[in-house]
Amino acid sequence: MNAAAQPARLLGIPLGDFGFFSALLLALASGLLAFFASCFLAILALLFWNIIGHNHVNYADSYLYVAFPFGAAVLAFGVVFFTSVWLRRRFSGIH
């Protein structure tokens, strides 16, 4: 198998065998995972910021200014990436 015919890989997992609906589900799962992980880290950062600096920053800001933009960016990148992998497989005639 030459380099052009090998499926795309992400962390060693072949991504070329997924259909369109699976690609969209993977993009959605990636976006949700990024949203919740960044929200958790942002809340912890605000917790330490409030405790150490004696500040009163609202914890809802972690959703609005950190988690939502990061999750939306990962979702958009995931839709583009996984759809392009699906389209490349579809038009290359591998399967």
C-alpha cells in the first residue's frame, strides 16, 4: 500500500472507514469533549484565582468566555476534518 492509499490516522486510529454520519458524530463528540474539558479547567482556574487573589469573578464566565468558544472551534475544526477525510475516501475510490 503506497502513501497515497493509506487512510488518515489520528493517534494511530484509522479514520478512513467512517461514513458521513459517523464523521459528524465524531466531530460532535470532539466538540463536546473539548467544551467540558475546557470548562472544567476554566472553573478550576477561576477557583484558584478567586481564592488566591481574593477576587469575585463569576464562574459563569468560564462557560461564556472559555468553554463555548473553545468547544465551538473544535467542533468546526472537527466537522471540516472528519468530513474532508470522508470526502477524500469517497472520491479516491479506495472503498
